[in-house]
Amino acid sequence: MKTYSFYPGCFVEGSEVEYAKSCEKVFHELGIGIKELEDWNCCGALELTTNKALVIALSARNASIAERMGYECIVPCNICYNNLRKAEHEIKNKTKVGEIAIKALKEAGINYEAKIPIRHLLDVLINDVGIEEIKAHVKKPLSGLKVAPYYGCLVVRPSKICAFENPVNPTSMDNILETLGAEVINFEHKVKCCGGSTLMGDRDTSFELSAEILEEAVRKGADCIAVVCPMCHTMLDGQQAMIESQMGKKFGIPVLYLTQLMGVAMGLSSSDVALDKNIVPAENILNKISKEGGV
Amino acid sequence: MGELDPGFKYEVMREPGGEQLKMCFSCTGCTVSCPVSEIEPMYNPRRYIHQTLVGMRDEVLGDEHLWRCVQCHSCYEYCPQDVKVTELISVLRSLSEREAKKGRVRIKNPLYLFENAFAESVRRHGRVHESMVIAKHIWKTKGLKGLMEFMPLGKAMFFKGKISLFAKSISKRDQVQKIFEIVREGEH
Ligand code: SF4
Ligand code: SF4
């Protein structure tokens, strides 16, 4: 059994409980060991980027914990992932900002050599676990369920830093969903931004960007949207009703974490993957899965 | 129009994230790929870069649309010159904020206030106490009406156990505080 360290980040730990729980259960099913980073801190998210050195140093502190624990680090949030990868990149390449961060870490008594790989959850699922292994765990295929795969921005861009996927047309989530037996929609907005980072400043822009994504999914007849980031999820699921009332439109489309859908296909119960925690009711997707497909 | 400041580009290039400014050859790739420019033509990353190179310091740092960038990194991805446009916009925001603190610029978009509160929560606890920072921000910027608007979602989240009332602090807060202190020494 391979073991990884796990950096949940403030968002997943604080409010996106369905992601945390479904990750834990799915990894357990797949025989993967997970150890939460000890005493991790906020990576700085997109809120502290007006001070790049600060984000790099805060993120590097987390990476240094993974390094000390000696396990590759799984990150389930696009934003945290991007920040930790940038930190690794800047410090490894000894850039000016990397040197500022290293100095700050030293003064805080932290040693970091940028040696431990930082991996997005999706990267580990597709490249370490692999399609064959996922297939072997499918007990209740998601037959008949139409899913729109939404990747978001920071898991694929900048591709020089988040190097595991194609930045224009990523396919890892498509492939996993197909393996689960779902019908995957050709989703043009798969890497277009949900606008989450300006929600607290310029809500209209955020809503307009998220609405484009919801609209395409509904127009193409998706039963749900699959995501791998708590920010995307908060925008598309949590804010969906507010977007509807502001824009005078109705979407009513459930937004599930990929790990929730994996859990369902692996035969876990809906409470195991916390389907009751989604804001747009998610349980009714279970009715859309055709029974004939079951094993 | 304000006076041109030939030193502005160097000021930007000294900041972490601004180093690549001079590489821009004005191809417009960033603006074409920008989802915000698509819905708000007044937001134009290529124009900010050009204005910065020319030295239009007052215009750039006083531009309220600067705060509309959603940090999606499309421009960063598609720039053939590796200008790292997303980070450059953050540098411009940071300089604009410093001008605002000196009273020379007035920023209408409340995002920077949220970011300051967020930073303070991280500095104090090591993590962000999100629900509290968000609630306070809505109260400050939109008052009771804003909070009422947020109530249905807030209530649903609360009953689903998605809102924590207490801040979780890490044990080595001193390390995080040291990081803040050292990194901020470099800011003027
Ligand atoms: S990062 Fe900002 S400037 Fe660049 S494409 Fe996205 S919204 Fe536009
Ligand atoms: S894409 Fe790059 S080179 Fe082209 S205008 Fe934008 S910053 Fe300049």
C-alpha cells in the first residue's frame, strides 16, 4: 500500500466536508494510505497574491512538512495545488522570490529543499492508481448518468508548473468518469474560470463566469457537474441559487466532487460520500443511474 | 492625464512577479484569452502592460478595473513571451494599494479589504477562519442587506455543518508570524 501525505487546505477542512469525507473513503477503498500534514497552515490562497513572496513562503512551509514526513503530498484543491507547485518551482530554480522565501523559512527555523513531489488528487488518481485499478473497484456503474467534467483553472495552468495535464483539453477526469460507467459530455468550458476569486469584490463578474459553465452543462443535458476543487464547488454548488436569482434563470443542476461519484460507483453509501452535504440536492442523481447497468 | 513616469517600469520590475514586464511585444494574446476582458472590455491586461512600459503610473494605479482579474492564469498560459501576466497584475494591485494607503488613490472595489482581513486571519491563526472573515466583510461592505441576502445559503451551510464558529489555530503560529514579518520587510 502506497502512503501519501495529504494537505486539505482551509477550504476543504472548514466547509467542504463532503470532499474531505469522500476523499478519505475512496482512498481507503483503493488501498491508499493518507496522513494529514502535521500542523499545516493556509497557503495564502488567491487572497495574498499581491505579495507573491508571502504566498511562496507560506506554501513552502507546508511542502516542507510533507518533505519531513517523507511522503509525496496530495493536494485536493486547485488553488493550494497551484501555490505549492509554484513554491516548489521558484525555490528549486533559486529565483529571486524563491530566495526571499527560503530566507523567511530559515529565520522561522524551517528547512526545505523542494525535493518532495506535490501532486494534485487528479494526478495521483490517473497516474498512480490508474484506470485499470479504478475499473477493478467499480461495483455499481454510473450507467445512464450524464456528467459534465469541469476541471477549473489552476489544476492545469500554468502548464509549465502544473505539468501533468493538457492545459487546453485535459482528459484525466473524462477518462475516470467513463471508467465509472458515466456518459461524459463534451464540455467546452472544462478549463474556463468560475470567477471564484473575485466573489468578495466584484460579484457580478464571478456570477457571470459561473453562469456560463452552469448554462453549458444544462444545455447539453448533463445530470450533474463533476469538480475537483473546493472553490469551483462553492461557486457552482453553494452560489448556484444566488446566481439563479440574480440572473433570473433556473439551473438546478447538482455539482459533485469526482470522489463522491467514484464512491457511489464503488458501492459506498451516500452517507459515506456525504451526498447530503451538497447545497443543490445531490441525492437524486442516484435515481438517474439505470439499474440494469449494476453488477 | 498624469505626467509620464519613466521609472515606473523599473518600480514594477523590482517586485516579485513583475520581473518579466519588458519581455512583452504587445501581441494581445493575454487580452484575447482573458475571460474578464470578454465580458468587460474596460479590463484589458495588454493595455496595462503597455501603459506601464510607457510610464502612465497614475492611470494604471488608479484604474478601478485592475481589481477585476480573477487570476485564472489564461494570460500566463498563452503569453508567448512568458511575461507571467497574472502575477504582473497582482504587482500592479499591490502598488495601487500602497498608493491608496498614502491617500493618493481611492480603490472602489472592496476586494482588497477582504484580502487584508484574510491575511490578518492567517497571520494570527496560521489558517483562515473563513466564515468569520466572509461574514465580517459582507457586514462591512454591504451591511444588513448584504447579510440578509446571504442568509439562506448561510443557514443551509450552518445546518449541514459547513460553518465553523471558532477559529482553528495551528500550534506553530510563531513560524507563520515570522514568515509574515520577514517577507513584509521587503515591502515599502
Ligand atoms: S489571470 Fe486575470 S488578466 Fe489573466 S486572463 Fe485571467 S482574468 Fe484575465
Ligand atoms: S500575451 Fe504576453 S507578449 Fe502578448 S501582449 Fe500579452 S504580455 Fe505581451
